[in-house]
Amino acid sequence: MTTAIAIEICCAVWVLFVLAGYPVWLAVRARLSGRPVHPGPHEPSITAIVPVHNGAPFLAAKLDSILNSAYPSANLDVLVLSDASDDGSDGIAQEYARRFPDRVRFRRLARGGKAAALNAAFSEVSAEVLLLTDVRQRLHPDCVRRLAAMLHDPTVGVVSGNLRILRGESTEEVNVGLYWQYESWIRRNLGALDSLMGATGPIYALRRSLVRPLPANCILDDVWLPMQAVLAGYRSVLDEGAIAWDYPTNLDAEFARKVRTQAGVFQLTWQLPGLFSLRNRLRWPFLFLKLGRLLLPEVLILFFVVCFWLPPLWRWVLLVAQGVFYGLAAADLGVGEASALKRISAPVRAFVVLLAAALCAVSVFFVAPDKLWKQTRVRSAARIGTTR
């Protein structure tokens, strides 16, 4: 066996293992030896923290969804933090604070990013449980109650809600939703085995006693904070019945989001060195599911380059196969929604776009983290269909 063939085999095995082999192995282990969570009646005091930067189109609906939760109103309040919004968000939050003075608080901050806003909230919130949630997603009435019930189990420190994506109109939006279903499947199995590596960013609850101030410009608060609980010996789990609804996004918006989140994985390697310690029960999932996926573009580039050193037959077979694959992704830009080819080209393009985002994540080494935050564009709620 030549060195080139050995490298090609190693690259192919790594890609298949990271994308399919390891997730399937987790699923089998979760089915055979999953650790149950023991929820129960539990109604601790909860403060929902909603950081906002120009979220006026969504803020009223978000606050309504929290205030209308099937949870004792005396035990649930909201803190809205405006990160120097200039689109009317402040006025909406102030109106709710006026109407519900015992349940809604508002604080305007200088522009500092999400991590700075959360740290400001941590310094003034004393509730037993913090509910961290973004402005765009609306909560199901039972969401808060279910999250609190999971914290009845003393081994649980963090509980993630279940993000459901509303039905998209385009194939592009549908494929982004399918990717999230794949992610959710992996997270469900991790939670059943032990713990998630992070939390569902738009909706998760954690014990106030486990909260630590976030590092400056931290990109992935939804990984850094839950990992504090895991490193302290607690579990970070998922409750699929604690639902929050989100709007579908297209590939352009998903690309920007993935660049930021993948850059955040790089950032965690120096902001959270405990990730690689023996006391981190999730060090192998982090290696394979976080860093492993982050390195997929480089592995595939190596696979392509080494093809030129293969025997002629294999060289051309693999080069043509890769040309067809990436050609389908490029061709998808011109394929109509009604075309049968769209069923193949659209998922291929979605995969390639996510690979490109992982490749661009190295930008975190060259630009300030706050430059990676881009406002996610979604269609008007009036145009969203029923849920899937």
C-alpha cells in the first residue's frame, strides 16, 4: 500500500466516523446504558434573561410567551437587557415593564455583546434558577414548567429546551431544518448517556449556584456555562418536551451563524482548558463531535490533493466523483424549486456551505470575536407555515 492510498483511507475513515460512525455509536450506547433523569414537582424562583440587540420584531411575542407560561407567576420574572438597541426594542421592553412592574425589568447597556450583557444580568439576579433565552424564539406554555421539573433531580445542573423549527417554504430552509434534526438526535443521545457538551442556546435553564462570569467576548456562552456545571460534577440534559419555536433560516444566514459557532469552538480551547482534563467526562465527544467536525474541511482538502499521487485509475475515479459532488453544490444555485434534481443538489449544497463555514471559522484568530456576530435574517412571521 502506498503512502497516498493510506492517507486517502485515513481521511475517508475520519470523515465517515465523525459524521456517522461516532453518532451511531453514541445512539447504541444511549439505548443500552442510558442514565435516566428523575424529574418531579419543582417550582423554584426563576428569572428569564433576555439579551436583545435590535430585536423589536420579536420582543413583544417573546415576552408574551414567557409571561403566559404555565408556571406560578410569583416565581417567574423577566430581565430584558438591551445591548444598545436602536430599533424600538427599548420602548417595547419599557412598556412591558410599566404594565407588569412586578414581573418585567429592563436595563439598557452600552454596546458590549452578549457575554457582557449576561454578566451584567448575573450580577443583579438572585433567583434560584436562571432561564437564558434569545429574543426570537417563542416558548411553549409548558416549557418553563418542564425545565424546572428536570432540576428536581439533584444530579442535574443544566436543562436544555427543545428548539423546533417552523416549516420553511424553500428547499434551502427545509435542509437547514433537517440539519438541526441531525444535531438534535446527537444531543439527545449525549444527554441520555451523561451530558450535552453545551445547551440549546436560545432556551436553557441552569442553577444560579453554578453560574460563573463569562470570559470577555465569549462566543459560546451556551457551551461555556453548561460546561462549568459538568466540570463541577453535574449533568447537562435535554428535555424534548420543553419546546421553543424558531423561524426557518436560509443558507446565507446559517453560514454566518456556523462561522460564529465554529469559531467559538476554537475559542473554547483557550478559554476553557478544562475541556481536555481527565475530570471532563465529555472530552471524547468534544474531540470527535466538535473539533472533529471543525477539521473536516482540511481533511477533505487533503483528500483532494493526495488524489494526484494515486494510481491513474483511482486518481480519476476519485477526482471525477469529487467534481460531480461539488459541481452539484454549485449547480444548485440555478436549479429551480420544482426540479427533481433539487432533492439531490440542495442537501449537497447545504453540506458544502457548512463545510465552508467551518473553514472560515479560523477567522477567530485574526479578527475580534464581536465582528463575527451577524444579525440572523428570517422571513416575516406572517409568512411562516405550520410547524414540523
